[in-house]
Amino acid sequence: MLDDGEQRKLTLNQVLLREVNEQIRSLSTSFGETGTISVVCECARDGCMVLLPVSVEDYEAVRHIPTRFFLAEGHEIAGVETVVEETPDYIVVEKTGASAPVAIRMDPRSHHTEVPWGIDE
Ligand SMILES: [Zn+2]
């Protein structure tokens, strides 16, 4: 079992990958792409560069929930995240425990200045 500090550290890596995907998403929009985009696997593994085909619609649906991330199958880490959706191309995980507030606070879609329920580091 990872301690809270380790969970937060892993999640920070994933938050950065989410930022990369937000760039991919916004670029695809500017080119008028409405079908499928290739996003990077948002897992905590070092140097994972797996690309996942995700429809824009599904991407948007997951991105509306700040604790959810796109991963390649089998890249989840038990105790840090829980698989909530499985497709042939990717899985969606939800952050749990100490990593959840990190994912929420760093949400690129949110303009909140503080985390709800007052979690602080
Ligand atoms: Zn991965």
C-alpha cells in the first residue's frame, strides 16, 4: 500500500499527462476534428508512451469528472485508482484516497481556487 505522499506524487505525473491530452484535444478542435483523437496513456508508469484512440465525445465525458483518467488496460495501480469503465481501446479509472484531491485541485477544466471539502497539503 502506497502512503499518501507517494499517491500524490504519482497523481501529479498523471495530472501532467492530462495537460498534454488537453493540448491534443484543443489542437484537434482547431482542425475541426470531431471523430477520434489519440491521447497519451494517463498512467503513473515511468515513460509510458502508449497512445489510446478515444472519441471526442467520450473524452469530454470523462474530462468532466476531475478524478477520472484514461489508461491502457492493465496500467492501473491498485490502491491509487479504481477501474470504472473498460472498453476495447482503453480503461477509465477513478482516483481514490489521497490522490483524489490532487486530481481535483489540478483539474484543467476547473477554475476553483480551492478544493471543495477543504483538503489541504
Ligand atoms: Zn500507461
